[in-house]
Amino acid sequence: MENRKVRELLSAERIGKRVAELGAEIARDFEGKEVVLVGVLKGSFLFMADLARAIPSEHVLIDFLGLASYGDETRSSGVVQITADLTKPVEGKHVVVVEDIVDTGLTMAYLLENLRTRHPASVKLCALLHKPSRAVRQIPIDYLGFTIEDHFVIGYGLDYAQRFRNLPFIGVLE
Ligand code: 5GP
């Protein structure tokens, strides 16, 4: 582990440009409407911070929830637990879930179904990364940053054993 090098996959500059585009798209789609950005902890914390600032609107609310997925470090089992819930009900609200990465899709399948039972006005998904080659459940991603190959990625919020979340870019451990 200590000898492993980090290879840059997406630079901070590329991420910044794409996040600005996603923010502009969301701002256009929700013009004049209130939208609740729901960040999935912990992986989305940097993405959320940049995305929220890229939406030039006075009608943006921010909330977070925590999910624990049963499985090992690199494989999701699809059995998901909400470890920290939203601070406010989303009934009647437009919700955009802000997620770091959609891999098998099992975590998002669970969360989107769970949120729909709370009767929001709408639920959309904004994911920074997607690994389509690993999909078990097909999850429509309304706002997508980048499609990537089947690498285990770290940085910009994403961890390996809780480390590397603070890297300003996205990299692959070699
Ligand atoms: P899924 O249920 O779609 O398989 O997994 C989603 C979750 O698994 C993500 O929110 C993330 O926490 C974790 N995950 C999936 N792929 C990666 C990866 O390449 N790197 C890291 N750090 N986490 C990942």
C-alpha cells in the first residue's frame, strides 16, 4: 500500500470545468424553482461544494445523508443502510441527488426508491462518475460528469480505506 503510486485520471482543471457545466445545466432546468441538493456522504462532499457554487440561484437548499453499503471495500452488495438521514422532509420538493460514483448501481437503486416513497415533486440524479461496465442495475443519470473505465478511483472525495479524499484530482492507485 505504502509503495503504491497515484496516477492522475482526471485533473482538477477538467473536473472544475465539467462541474461548472453541470451546475449551469441544473440551474437552467430548475430556473425559478426551489431545488434540494442531497449529497451522499462522505464521497460527495467536495463535488457538492463545487456544484452548489456553480448553480447561480437563490433557490438552492443543501442537505446530506449517509449510506452504509454492506460488502467489502470494492464490491457493493446492494444491501444499504441509511446511517444519517436528511434533516428536512422532501415531500413536494424537487430533489437532485449528488453522488460521487455509480458503479454497480445498487446503492442508487436503493436510495432513489427510498426517496420516492417520501413523495418529492421530482427526483433527479447527478453523479460525477459512472462505470457502465460494472452495472448490475441500470440507473438513469440525469447529470453525469464523466464515464470511466473499470478502475478503482480515489480523490476529490473518493477514498481508499478513508484516505485520499482530499486529493484535488481523481486518480487510480497503481
Ligand atoms: P454501487 O452500489 O454503484 O456499486 O457503489 C456505489 C458506491 O461504491 C459509491 O458511492 C462509492 O462509495 C463506492 N465505489 C464504487 N466504485 C468506487 C471507486 O472506484 N472508488 C471508490 N473510492 N469508491 C467506489
